[in-house]
Amino acid sequence: VAGIRDKKDITSDVTIAARPQDLEKRLQAGESGEGGPEGAWRGLNVADIDPATARKFGIREKEGVVVVDVDSGSAADGSGIVPGDVIVEMNRQKVRTKADFGRIAQGARGDVLLGLSRGFVVLKEGSEK
């Protein structure tokens, strides 16, 4: 992947892995997620990554927060974020835990750049349907 950051060309190797085939089934079986510190933020419900969560979503990341639920019609839904995505960065700030996510989200204004383990997405402010 190639891009520009701080006015410099950058490249990064990206590994794309298949989502577990039974992820949807596990989610429908009642394995619901946690909200943020005050519930969903822009439609995202996240949780810290622990061994059980990593197994449940089939993820390998050790840092970041995993998206456990996305509210239908929300900014997150519109940007293509799905349960199982791992958020590692928000507006160029590292997200290692749910507490980091909540702290950064609380101060976020306008559009927000989210770094996921699979790439970047922009959450538009006020894009809820």
C-alpha cells in the first residue's frame, strides 16, 4: 500500500486475511459486544482485545480495540466498518485499549480518520441516516 503522511511518500506491506466463515453465526448466537464508555460512538461498539475476544473474532492483533457491533444506519455502518475490525489508530493517535478509544473519541470533532488493521476509513461527522 502506498500513501502520503506528513507530506512524505510512504509504503507499507499489508496482509489481507479471510474473515472466519462462522463470524456471523457467532454474532447471531448472542455473543454481543460492549459499547464505549458511554455506549456506541458514531455507531461503534468496541471491546479490548483479550484471548477470548481474539478467538471469537479470529484476530491476531494484540493491541487496539475490536469492533463488536455496528449500529445500522450509523456513520460507522456507512463507512464499511464491520464487527471483527480492529481499530489501531484514531486521528493519528494510537489506540491500544478501550480506554484510549474513549478518551480520543471524546475529543474528536468533525470527520475522523480511523486506522484499522486492514486499512484506513473516514467517519464523517453527522453522516448518520
